[in-house]
Amino acid sequence: MDERRTVKVSKYLSKHLRHQPELIGLTLDEGGWVEIDTLIAAAAAHGFRFTREELDHVVATNDKKRFAIEGPRIRASQGHSVEVDLGLPPATPPPYLYHGTVAGNLGAIRADGLRPMNRHDVHLSADRETATRVGARRGRPVVLSVDAGAMHRDGHIFRVSANGVWLTQAVPPQYLHFPEPH
């Protein structure tokens, strides 16, 4: 399967497993799961055909492990804008987590902290390198350090997704460390 096809199928899966399942007639269960056969049939009925082998390839090779397969079902690992309960238990975060963004967002972040925007949670990375890659998707990246240890001690709840993304409802500005301007 060529790289362009892999990306096209991955983006299609993200759109319909995270944000707009109803556009192709899918109904996700409370945990975000859908039968793989139902997904493939719904996609085909709406003009986008892919095989089970292509789906398995996308899931296996996705560098961010965006999707999980359990038996005959598939779901997005996190990042939903539709209501789902991923069933992730609270977890103790490392002392610091990281968030990649771009300079244009810093004013709002300084004022309001990190908010989930159109997602259920704020997404944080365990290392600077991953946060840098996330920020670079929208331009020149800026990496913020999050004092996750202090947040946790102060009662904020963290969860970690199957693919290692740390999730929390919001990060108030007092827990953020901004890089020094150059």
C-alpha cells in the first residue's frame, strides 16, 4: 500500500471514528467502538472503498497509534469531538508533560491556559520531541512545559491513552512554563 493511500485511509478513519460518524451512517458505542465490517460497508456505501487488509495496514503502521482493534471492532484511541467514554482510569503523570503549539496561540494560552477546544481533553506529550512534532503540524513549534506533578497534587485528574497521549480536562495558566523569547 503506497504512502498516499495509507494517509488517505487514515484521515478518513479519523474523520469518521473521531468526529463525524453520522456522515456515513455509523453509530459508535459508548466506548467509541464500531464493528469493522459495518465501517467498511458504510464507507463503501458512501463512495470510499477500502479493504480489511488496507485498514489493518493503517492501524499497524500509524506512527501515533491513532486506532485500536479489539476483536471485530475498531475505535480511535483519543481525540474525539463526539461523546465517548474511552474507559481510561486515572493515572499518576510524570512530574512534567509537554504541549506543542505555535506562537500565535501563546496570548490566549497565557490568559486562559490550555483548553480542550473542540475535543474532550487537552492532549499532552511525555517528551519534548513528540510535543515539537505536534506543534510543527501548524507552523513553527513552541513547546510548553506543564507542571503535571503539581496539577496532580492539586487534584487535577490525568488519564493516559493506549497510544501514550496524556489527557486532562484543562491546564490552568499557573501550571504552564513558557519558553524564553529569543
